[in-house]
Amino acid sequence: MAIDVTAVATDAADDSAPDRRRGLRRGKRTWHIHLALIVICLVLCAPVLYALLVTTQDKSAMLHFQLFPGSALGDNLHTVLDTHGLGTYMLNSAIMSVIIAVGKAITGLLAGLAFVYFRFPGRGIVFFIVLITLMMPTEISILALFNIVDQLGMTNNLSGLTVPFLASATAAFLFRQHFSNLPANLSEAAQLDGANPIQFLFKVLVPLSWNVIGALTVIEFLYGWNMYLWPLLTVHDDDAQVVQVGLSGLQQTGNEGITYGPLMLGALIASIPPILVFIALQRPFMKGFALSHDK
């Protein structure tokens, strides 16, 4: 039996015509939404774009609000990296932030394991006390914490910057909630296979928790990277100082008051590592905080 190809093609075109018309009408209705989103993105990016512009200008050009690039980028870069050693500060901050993120992930995993899979008296009270610490900023206990660190001889070194922050109520809460949502028979199956709690943690729970670990890593890396008050109190040598304190030294690099070009350039350079960490862990970060996702 012969098939009329022309008729079939005509029918298909007739069927797709309403879809095209609906698509055109939908596009006409939503153009203003796309325009508003573009305007919002430009407004949000405007401070960063202006900071990029200021990094190329000297102080006189910036004060005259010149909206075109200047010729001082090389001088500002030399001031930031060579004169003030921002690279050393960034390396110190990166090491400190990685240690804090890894330490909090490990202690959070252990705390989540204890709160979910162990039965001990006062477990609910202990977890409630841990949650209370979420409401207490570091500044409340910073003097007592400094006295302890000073008595232990841990000031002005990496241990004083990292050891007091290796435990986190946020990490304990995240892993406790995550482990509570896992099937309850996992621990029973692991016990039947002869696994001890540490083997159960690293062979069963950790492979099921990479999204939460990635999300926590991003949060705690940013927390460590943005620390200012604690390093300012505990570190006195410039070679051991961190980037946030180092940026404050760029506010005045000469006898002309505030130097905006080096300050803006240093701030932009210092923002690169957190952006890279977020980009690298964006997928587990989003899945780690999703209310539901595809298995």
C-alpha cells in the first residue's frame, strides 16, 4: 500500500503550527520578565564592574569618577602582590580554611553518628545544648577562648587559628538530620556483617553523604576565609597573617590617604579562591540543601 508522504508532512506541519503560535505568544508575554532579569543582573554586577574599573585607576582618576580604564593597573598589582605580600596572606588563609573545613566535616560526621546510632543517657539534652551554641556568635566567648589559647602557647601560629574551630554545631546538626533520614536497617545490616562503628561510618555513611559533605565544605571554607577578628587577636607576625587582615593594610599604601585602587584590586583577588571552591562544589552544595532530589 502506497503512503502519501506529502500528505503526512502536511498533517505534521498543521499539527506543529499551533505549538509554534503558542510559543510565539508565550515569548511575547514573557519578554518583559527577561528584560527585568537582565536589568537586575546588571544592577547586581554593577559594584563588581566598578571595582574592576577602579583597579586600573589612580586615586585622582577615581575621585573624578572617570568611567574609562586607567593606566595604573600595573602599579596597583605591584603594590598588592609585591609590596604588601597579598599572596602570602592568601596562602595562609587557604591552608587555615582547608584545615577548618576538613576538621569540621570529620567532627560533624562523628557527632552525627553518635546522636543517631548510639543510645546514651541525656542524648536529647546534649543535642539541645549543641543547638544553643548556634545562637552564640564567636565574639561572645572570644576573650575566654583567647585566654585558653594563650595559656596553651598556641598564639601566633597555625594551630591557634584552626584548633578552636575544628568542631561545629552546624556540622553536627546537618549530619544528624541527614543520618536520621537514612534507612534505619543500615546499621543492623552493618552489624550483621561484623562492621564496627568506624567501619560503618566510613564504608556506609560517608559514601551516602557526599552531597552534605560538599555543602558543609563550602560553608566552612567561606567561614574560615572570612575570619578577621580572631586572626587579628592571635597572630602578630605578618608572615603568619591571613588575607582579611592583610586587606586592611591596603587601605593606605602611601601618604595620600585611602588608596582605593590597590584596595579594590586586593579585594577582587582575594575573592577568587572562594569563587573557585563554590564552582567546584556547586553541584553537591545545591543537592546537599535540596528538600528533595532524584535518587
